[in-house]
Amino acid sequence: MVFKFSNMTGLKKGITLVEIVVVIFIISMFMVILISDFPKMLRQFALSRVVYNFAQDLRKAQDLGLSGVRLNDKTGKAITVKGYGIYVNYSKNPTKYLLYADVAAAADINGPGKSDQKYDDPVSPLYCSEVDQPGGGANIVNGVLVVDCIVSEVDISKESSSLSIDSITNTAGSSNTSINFTPPDPITTIDNLDTTITNNNQVGIVFKNTDGAKRTVYVNTSGLISIP
């Protein structure tokens, strides 16, 4: 039996060298673009992480304010805590914010066992874990701490040196605010709210990176925390 291959026109053509070169060139161009934008992408991801972490820390302070959890000094003695909150002062430090314990003030300031529901921001900040109430000191009255203390300090520059706190909205130009949660509800108190704005009940903490990208975390006096 004889097979004839007289008609070869129906066979498909293979890939030419020119087509391979074109494909390689296109892939190379995409790789160059991706590599050149990679640092910017990392900065954008860092900004998103910091915004998310800040919202989580707000919720942590809110949960602490809801539970009224006991807080002890370094000797194991209970600190008279009336609430918890987050404090931001970007003019003083644009890369840090504080989770603080709102401590009952001395009787001659706000009345027995009362607090001002905002961060005191003393000249020499106190860390709750370093307070020695039995030992006494300038901020100890009758063996009791009467000034707010810091539970933890968050430095956003550790996430990326490109990050900072840019501004705070709805505070009439003030560079600081404290968002305080007082049990049992908890009651949300926002310091430095601009009262000239009609129905103003929220602030926005604006974070930015060195590319100029910005993201904002909002919290209102009802305790609602949101990230647009």
C-alpha cells in the first residue's frame, strides 16, 4: 500500500523566532514595570496594615473599657482605672500613638473617684507597668496614682519608615485628640471635637506615606469605628 502526501497546505505553522522575541520583550517590559513599582507597592501595603492595626487598637481600648479589666502597677497593687483610650498627638510625635488607662484624678481636681475622660499628657509620661504606688512620687496621692498611665506605645515607623500621622479631622486644627472609652457601656468621649461644626460627632485619624497616599480611620461618639 502506498501513502501519498501530496497536500501539505492544511498543516499548522509553528511559532517563528520573531514571535518568540516579541513575547519575551513584552514579558520583560511587564517585569521592569513590576520591579520599578514594587517599593511603592510595599509602602502602600504598609499604609494599609497600619490603618488596620490602628482600628484594631481602638477596638482593643473599647473592649477594655467595656470590661473594666483590672490593671496593676509593678508591685501588684491595683490602679484606679476609670476607662481606656487611644491618644494621638502628631505635632509632638507623628509616628506614635498611645493606648492609655484613664485614671481617677485626685479628689481636689475632679471630685472623688472621677476622671476627665481624656489623656492627661503629662510632661513625663508614665507607663502603667512602671508605676510604684506604695513607693509614692509626684503623681501618687495617699498611695494611689492620680495621673493617666500608658498601657502600650505603638510606633508606626517600625512598620515602614515611610509612614506618619498626617492630621486629625474635625478638631478645629488641633493636633491631638484622645478617644476615651468609659465602662460599663462603654461611653465614648472624643477630646477636642470641633463644636462649631453642626452635628459633629466624629474624628478621623489620617495616616500617610511618603508617596502622598493617605488613609483615614474614623471613630464617632457612638463608638463606631470605620475605614472607608
